[in-house]
Amino acid sequence: MDINDLTKDLELLKRKAPDTYNDIVYFGVPFYMFHSKFFEGANKILKDEYNLTRSEIDILSSLFFSGGENCTLTPTALMGRLLFSWGGVTKILKKLEEKGFVQRLENKDDKRSKFVKLHEKGKEIVPLALKSVFSYEESCLKNLDENEKDLLSSLLRKALQ
């Protein structure tokens, strides 16, 4: 659906179902359409170019940026940065380990858990994958000037408070 069809549909909703209609749809529907374009496109790039999922790049990025010089975190610290369940993180870590992006190291302080360390292959792919995703995301905003981008960022941050 393009933006013209969307506008027509919203006007029809307003006319055909006035009790259902609410002005928020003029924001909400385009927001969800943009969200879908923004994330589905980025997810396609990750899958097609890097054989990664969004969850996998989230974990790799967390290790890359928050894991100190060694790019290493405990599973608990990793969980604190992400919105995954324990089972979800374990499943993703197994896949990343199979792909050679992370390795599990013994934790001398806690034998029940292992450290997660970003492998050299992971350190190489994070900046490349993020650059591709950010480039795509920038293209999604190509119709906005710098002031509009700043305003959009500010408004989204305010809405999240």
C-alpha cells in the first residue's frame, strides 16, 4: 500500500466507521508502515548479506560495544542489555558459536556459567553489518532534511519517556 492509498483508506474509515475512527490513525498507521519498511529491509540485508538475524546482530553488537577490550560478557550481563529470555539467548548463542562468531569461556568465579566472547570473525562482521544496516536505514529517511531528522529523533525519544 502506498501513502495515497493509505490516505484514501483512512478517509473511508472516518466516513464508514466514525465511532471506530480516531485521529491517532493518521500517525499510527504510517508509523507502523514505516516501522515495517525500516526493520524488514534491515533484516533482509542481515540475512542476505551476512547470514545473521536481528537477534544475532544484537548479541554480537552488545559484545562488541559493551564487552570491554576483550569483547566478553557474562550471560547475565548480556541478558541485561537485551530483551530475550534465557532460553532465547542460549539458543542464539549456540547458533553464533556454530557460525564461529562467539566462543564460550570458563568462568572461574562461577562454574555454572561461561563467559561469552566475541571471536575475531565476530569482531570483523559487526562493523560491516551495522554499516550496511545504517546505510539502508538512512535511505529510508532520504526525503527528510537534517532538521526533520533531528525533530523526528527528538519526538521519538520524547514519546519513549
